[in-house]
Amino acid sequence: MKLINKILVITLASVSSLCFADVSVIVNSANNDAIDAKLIKKIYLGKAKSFPSGNKVKVFSLSSSQPDTADFRKKALKKSNSKFKSYWSKLAFTGKGTPAKEFDSAAEVIEAVKKTPNAIGFINSNDVVPEVKVVKKY
């Protein structure tokens, strides 16, 4: 019985750590810009279109249906998915911005960031690979 309880506790601890994983903002490994939470928010809200070096930023995102997307928008942008979509609908309609290119998986975001020198994206922290640079965790 004690063995079963230990297995149950270990299993629950493992599952809970997966459920509460951080979201990591990643950039191309060659990017040496200083990127903080304030700049990340400006980039994802279309208020900043380039990195501090002056290089135009290419913004990538997981699709809106992904739980990590809702988590990122809530923590980093202080917006729910619906408020974020409404915000970008207005910007796109007035021609003042283009929303991030969306991908269905972390692997696709990673691949796009690896191939694009001036890219930024976000993924679940459990999916981070050494070929990209983490600039912020939420």
C-alpha cells in the first residue's frame, strides 16, 4: 500500500509540473539584442516593429487554440485571447499592423525562429532546444 501511495504522489507531482510549465520567449541564437518584458509586450502588440539594433522583427506565435498562447497573452500582454483578437482585428482593419504568423506546434515555431535571424516567438518552456535563445520566461 505504501508503494502505491508513493507512486501516486510521484505521478501527481510529475503531471502537475507539466501543467504549470512556463512559457519561454525565444529568439534566433545569433540575436544579441537586449530584450525585456516591456519590449516583448510592445512587439506582440504591434507597437514596436524592430529590435534595439534596428533590425525589423519577424513575430511568430503558437495558434490561438494552444493553452500556452492563452497563458503567454495573459502573463506577458495582460490580455485574454478574446481581447487580444479584438485588439488585432482593429489594428489590421485600419492597416496599422499585421498580427504574428501562427504555428500549430512548438516545433514549427522553433524551426521558424532558427531559420529567421530577426525572429521572436514563444513556446512551452519544456520544448526549448539549445539552437534558440530564451530571452524571458513567464
